[in-house]
Amino acid sequence: MRQGPGSHERIAARFGTAAHRYDSHAGLQRDVAAQLAERIAKLPLPAYPRILEIGCGTGALSAELARRIGPARWLVTDISADMLAMAQRRLDLPGESRFAIMNGEHPEAGLGQFDLVCSSMAVQWFGDLDAGLARLAGMLAPGGWLAVATLAADTFQEWRAAHAAHGVDPAVAGYPRLRDIGTALPACRRTVEGEHRRQRHAGAMAFLRELRAIGADTPPAAARPLPAGTFRRVLETFEQMGASVTYHLAYGTWQRPSAPRGVFVTGTDTGIGKTLVSAVLAHAWNADYWKPLQTGVASEPDDSGTVAALSGLPDSRIHPPHAVLQAPLSPWAAALEEGAHVDLDAIVPPSTDAPLVVEGAGGLLVPINDQAMMIDLIARLGLPVVLVARSALGTLNHTLLSLEALRARGIPVAGVVMSGERSPGNRTGIEQFGKVRVLAEIPLLPRVDAHAVEELARAMPGFEAVLAQMAAPTPAR
């Protein structure tokens, strides 16, 4: 029985109480886990995939997956410490495995990206299903899969009918229709299929005991118990109807699109030359250009127009921003001034066959909204980074900190572009201590125009050469 928002502590406590008897009463849950695992095994997962399971229970889904896909890097989670402990004792997963207590509707930040995020019969407990699924989809690596089994609209229809016969609320929240599940996940390829299963019970109390035995009898927080006489009549009606219940099962998969070929241009500071570097790269690589978040248009020219003028790209190669904000502030602060909100999950890269140069706003830790920063957008897009850094004194600290932040998230770095008066010592320091290549040094220019960009582009290595350099050792200096 489904919960509303704010009930995860009660859900965790209820499932913890039921952990010791769960396996002996969870036949349907085991069958559904096996069905979901069979569907997942047909997905084109990479060898040794990174897998996150949400709501593992006592481990049925992970056990079924291990038999079908073999070694993986597993992160197995549940909201209940007791359930998680039982799963950890039961499972001997091939590969590398970790177990963690986690509220799957609001997963922890910084866990990295996964090739598969999966959950069997757990996400129906989310207060907002689509918002929770969108957060999980945001943890996928490019090309990764989200796969869940959950409950849909016709579930418990007999129990509802028995209550409706007496004009009372069954204290069971409505489940979504198949066509409405996970429709808000941006740019993900979606497949949702349904199955009806009917289970007969010895009587009304036997049905309730089964729910209690698996921890699924927690009523919504606002629900009020029925008067004893009314409740007895509901039970009698349910038994007269056959004491059977329908489970409407939904099996859903969503695939995050593979990352486009390209780079994300960010900087160690604001006003550091990201737009000039983006124009040079776009011209050198004959690439498309996209700035997802544009701020400051009330007082400065927009960067898309600047890149178009400097690079010589036609309008069709300059993709419009996801959001344009007036104030010369971070996207978060600028949106607050306008009463707007930037939704990270809704930022989807344009479709193109050309390399794509994406320009950020500000530096890595500039906030996008009250929860996400620019580095979260970079991780979501899955592109290697070109980091623009000043050449002057102080750049080593700023640049090495930025590189450390990127690598802590597992974000690849294509290289650094230094901006300003050349400094051989700082270049050596960045390459040696940052374990990265300096792709170019752009001096102070007497004039920034299309001719200057063309001259700089001639010295820029080709796109494929830059990506090849990422796999080669950094030269010692």
C-alpha cells in the first residue's frame, strides 16, 4: 500500500519489523524480481557494469541478476537497516559489492554514474514517483539504463470495491496508469509494459496478514481507522467477492541517450575567456556550439551571438540555450530574481552529428539551483572537460583544485587552455601536478575578432587528436 511524502521513516521501521519473516511471505515479490532480472539481462549492458539497486529487500533482485549477468560493481541499498543486513548475509555477488542504507527517492549525491539503476517493487513507496525516477535517471552514465518493477492503476481493485460498497475510503493511495509512469524523464527512451496477476486468499484477515508479514500494511499518514462495525462489513464484502486481489504490475525501462561527441568548456573563474576558447574550438573542429544556461543578457551580449560572430558558424550550428536569464549572476541567483527555477533534469543536449562544444556559466561550483551546481550538469552530460585557466600567479591553486573536483566525480579532462601572458613555469606546474595536457596558450589579444579566432584555431589540435591524447601519458617536463 502506497505512501505519501514524508513517510520514509515509518516505511523503514515497518519493513525493519518484517525483515525476519519477509522471505516466507514474499512469493509474488520473488517472481517479479525474477521477471525484472530476465528483462534486464536482455539489455545491452557493458561488461562488468556499474549497478545501483534501490530497495533491495532481502536481495531477490540482485541474486537473480548475478545469475544472469555475472560479475559487476554492485551498490545495493535499502531504506531499512534490517532488510539490508539480511541481503548482505544472503548475497555473495560476483565482482565488487557495497551495501548502504539509503532513501532511494532522494539518493545521496556524489555516488557517481551507473550503467544500470534498478528496483523491484520498491518505487511504489515514493511520494512523487516521476520525480524520484528522474533523480535516479540522473545517476545514469550516458547510454545507461533505469529498470524498475512497480504497481500500476488496477492494483487492489477488489479491496477498493469492498470499501466503495460501504462509501468509505480504503486508505490506499492510487497507483498511476501505465501510460503515465516515467513520462517526465527527459530524453530517455521509455518502454513500460503491464501484467495482471490475481492472488486468492483464505479470507480478508489472511490478506491483511500477508501485507503485514512483508511490511506493506503501513497506511498513509493522514488515514484514519474505520469504525469497527464498518471495517467488519468491509471485510465481509471482500470475502463475498472471493477474497482475491489483483496486482497490476508495471515493468519499465528508460535509457539515457549516449553522450554526443564533444567537450564541455568550463573555467577556474568567471570572465576568464571561456567564450573565446569555445569559439576557437568550434572553428577549429567545425563543431556545433551550445550554451545551456545564459545569464547576464540585461547588461552584456549573449555568448551564443558572440560565438556565432567569432567562429563564423551558421545559425543552424548555434543551438539555443535551455534557459536565458537577465541578471549577471549565477543561474541559481539569476533565476531567483526572476521567480524562476532551473531544472537540471530537463537540460537535454541538442541532437547533432558534428562535435559539440558546450560552454558552462562560471566555474565548476557555481550553483544552478538550490541543489545542483555546474559540475552536476557536466557529469550529467557525460562530456570530457576543457578547463580554461589564467596563466598568472595563483593559477596553480585554482587549476589544481578544479582538476581535483572533476576527477572526484569521475569526469574526464581533455586538457587545459591557459589564458593570458605566457608563463612556462605555470604551464609546467599544471601539467606535472595536474596530470593533464595544456592544449593551448592564448595570449592577451589586441583585438578579439573572427580573424584572431581563425589564427588561434590553426594552432589548435584536431578534435580526434585531443580525445586520443586523453588516453596517452602526460609528458614529463
